[in-house]
Amino acid sequence: MDREFLKQRIEATRTLIATYEDALAALGSGIQQYTIDTGQTRQTVTRANLSELNRSVDSLYNRLCVLQARLDG
């Protein structure tokens, strides 16, 4: 795989992780709803979505590890 492509995917995944973690932090601080804007989509989440958001973050970290392993060879 092209190293530059992998680096771009790693950066995009890191950005998504930060975005989702911001949503988790906001909802954890008592905010009732939060809008996630990925630049491609907008999604409003509520405290009821916490477990789904946590699963998404876990999945993104797994993706990041796989991409990093591919980059490192």
C-alpha cells in the first residue's frame, strides 16, 4: 500500500477519534446533546448514545492500530 495514503488515513482516523472523544466529554459534562461534524456529515447525539459512541471510539482506535502497523511494515 502507498505510504502517503496510509499516512492520510491515519491522520483522518486521529481526527475522527478526537471528534468523537470531544462529544463524549461534552455529554459526560452534562450537556444533553452534541453535534458531531466530521466535515462530511453532521450527527446530533445525546447521552443515550454514550455506549454507541464508546464503541465507535474503540473501533477507531483499532483501525488506527491496524493502519499504523501497515505503515510500519
